Amino acid sequence: SVQSYELSLGQKELWFIHSMGGLAQAAYNESLIYSLKGSLSITALKEALNAIIQQHAILRTSFQIDTEGVVSQHVAASASLDFTLKKVNSDEEQALFIEQQLNKAFDLTEAPLM
């Protein structure tokens, strides 16, 4: 089940920037890089992130345009984050991958917004 709401002023501004396309879509990206040492359970990490998504409706929210061109926020009853690990073989490869991720367009039409 999906609930729909009118956009707030801040969300309208964000949607406007998003609609410009290109690098503007990355303008509000908040990127964090963590270096982890020791063993990590990918399954436990995914479960923890998905629990956070279920707890916070804003992370299950996406922006949708109706047939009349009106944008609204849609809050999904559930959403999940899926990811894979990428092994890098050099500092240069790691730096290139990070740069690509930092400039990656953020898709406001797809939940979860992470």
C-alpha cells in the first residue's frame, strides 16, 4: 500500500533541481565512506539497513508525477536496500570508483532514498 502526499516547499525545490538532470541530480548527495576492519556479516548489515528503512518513512518515500504533471511524494509500506560488494585491486581503482559514486545521479523516483 502506498500513501501519497503533497510536496513540501523544500521537496519542491529538491524536485526542481532533480528535474534539471545531469550533475544537478547529485547536488544533494550526502556521501559517507567507512573503512571497516575485521569480519563483517553482509547479511547482518543488509538486515540492519533494511530495519532502518522500515523505521523511517522518509527513506521509503519517492517522488512521482501524475498524468497532469503534478509531483507528489509516495510513501511505500515497505522498501529494501540491496547492494553488492565491489572488490578493488588498487588505490587508483578505489579512487575512481569513489569518484564515480560521488557524481552518480540520485533517483528521487525510486525508494528507498539511500
